[in-house]
Amino acid sequence: MTTTFTDLGAPVSVAFESIYLDPNNPRIAPEPAPGYGDPEQIFGDDLQADLAEKVYDIYKAADLEGSVIRQGWTPVDPIVVWEHPDQKGAYIVVEGNTRISVLRRVRARREKEKLKLDRMKKGGKYPDEEISEQRNLLGQIDALIASTAKLGVYPVMAASVDELKAALPRLLGVRHILPARHWTPYATNLYIVSLYKTAFKAKHGASAKLALEDDVLDTVTEQLPLKRDEIRKSIQAASAFGHFKRMYEEKVEEAGNTFNDGDQYFFDNILASKHARDQFGFGPKELNISDEGEAALFAWAFAKKRQAGGDDYDSPNENVFQKAEDIRVWQSLARYDKQNGTKFADRLDVSNPEDAIPLWQIRRQKDDHKEKKTPVRTLESLLSALKELKADSLLAQSAILEPMLDEIAQQVSGYLDMMKGASSHTAAAE
């Protein structure tokens, strides 16, 4: 993909009240997203207020708000906007939704802090120091509002919705997918899903059921600095995680847990592990794991209270999978089974999730097996090597080999005496 900055115009100064949050941002968009065509759906007060709340919840913006109030507005990173062609003077934020949300929240907060200061001054119950602190806070808020009455922004050079949609993958791909500053994996994947849905609907129509198709993946690949297989897995992980959340959110909350964006990592690891892919029914064309797989994943990772715990029987996290990386441990067990003829990985069976025990216990059993098997492997290797020795080689190097073989014989005789003695002692005890 060729990167170009001709999509951005020279910075302009825009009144803060003319800047609106983007309701098509995949992290905060309602379902379904309104698109960019209808200004009334984009700029409505209720929708904009909801978007600001979502930004605060998802991006944990309260800390940023406190920092901006204390330190003032420092426009280090550019705010990128698009002026809607059907509502001149109204700008949609393409990059910078969190910062705009903070500035909007500060403006709403100003009146509350003013009323609080008035109460403190009238009540006569507050020490002068606290009143002074509240007065300083209000002054900082007023200074921030004044300094951001107009903001310098970079406009996207797109005269239509179609031109905007063509420019966004280039702009956001440069800044967030392979950039100096990453989105979170889940945010990145949601954006990739939105691009795929757009391309898929353009081919099949808005009512077509979403499916993974190579030519549509190729269309998205042309827009992003990623390989087709990476894009496919990103779409699969975000789609499967979203479906799982919709199906099990209530049960997860009943178990005393909540979903977070990092839980997508379970699906990333399933995709990266052949044994898990097979067990969960997550083939290369699937957008969700199987219904049976979802039930097992809930039972193994979310059915019990999730807390940080160590690898012991007293661990407060009693789930089979204590963390998403345990999927990879499961895969390592499957590899060990294949090499050694064991069945440790099979102790987790998607069709019988209630019979599972915590994975760390299975891993400990495997480690015990591996440790016990080490002497057998050593002796098998030694015996095999001795059988391969040729008579002429032994005779030719007899001066060197004879003392070595004598030492081996003595060592073996000592082991046999020890083992026979232990057996006799056991028999006598019985």
C-alpha cells in the first residue's frame, strides 16, 4: 500500500462548538453505525453525548481530563477532521475523539464546579485552603476553555463520502496499524472489520450475510499495510470475540466477571494453535467458534471468579484457563502427546467441558511424566548406540574403549544391585 499525506490539507482554526465526534469510529459506534451520508444522524445532541460517554468508558479518559486541566492544552498530536459537504462548518473528528471528548466534558463540568465554589463560600463550613483549591480549579477550567475556544485541526481533503472512505484507511493505517503509536489489538481489529464489511457490502449488497472471501480480503489488503492472512485472522478474532460477548455477557457477569478488550487474546491464541482451532471448530473461513466451543470457553475461562493467582491448588483463580496464554500451553501439550504417545491435551475435551481440571495441573502432570521418562530415554539411547558399534572399530580402539566399557559395566552393576536391593526390601515389608 502506498502511503500519501496529500489526503490532509493545511491546518485551519475551527471553533470548538463546530467539532463533532465520529459515530462511525468502530470503538464507539452504535449498532448499526449511521455512516457519513446523513448530517442529522451524525450531529444530533443525544448521539454526540452518548459517544462522549463511550469514549470515557472505553479509553479511561478521566486521567487525561485531570492532566489537561492541570497542565493546560498542549496540541502535540494533530486533530484530524472532515468537513461535511452537506453541512458546511460542521467537522467530524477522524483522529482525536478522546481529546475532543475531554474538552467537551470539561465544558460541562465548569458549571458544576462553579456551583460547588458558591456553596463552599456561603456555607462557612469550609477552611480557606479548600475554598482556595476550588477557586484555583475553576480558574484552571476557565483557562482551558478559553485556550481551546478555537482549535488548530488538519482537514481531510475529501469532497464526498466516497472520497472520505477511500482516504481513511490510508490515514488511520499510517497512524495506528503499523505506526509509532498503536491502537490496541481489539481497536485495530474492529477497524479492519469495518473496512471488510464495507467492501463486502459493496460486492454483495447491504442485506448479504457476512462471509470471508478471498477477493474481498484482497480489496482490504490493498488499503492496509498488512498481509491478507493477517487481515483474515484479525477479522476472525474480532468477529468471534464480539459474538461470544453477545452470547455470554450476562452469564459472565453472573459469575462475577466482566469482559475487557484483552479477552480477544483468547481468540488470537486459538487461531494461532492448531489443536485449539480443531477443538473449537475455528477454521480459516469461520467468523465464530462453534456453539459447543463457546460453551467450553465460557466454562473454562469465565465461569468462575477471575483473579490473579499462582500455580498452586490454593490459587484464587480456579478456572481451567487462568489467562489467554494458556491456549498456547494446551498446544504445547498436544505436541508433547504426539511425540510421546501420551494424552495430556485430550484431558480438555470441548464436548465435555465439565470434566476438565485446571490446565496448570495437567501441565504439572506432563512435567512429572517427562522427568520420570528421562532415565528411560537415556538408557534407550545408550543401548541403541552400543548396538551400532562395529567389532573392527572396537578392536582397533580397544586400548581406549576397554577401560570405558569396564566403567560402564561397573556403573550398570551398581544400579542393578541398588534396584534389586530396593525390590527385596519392598517384598520383605509386604
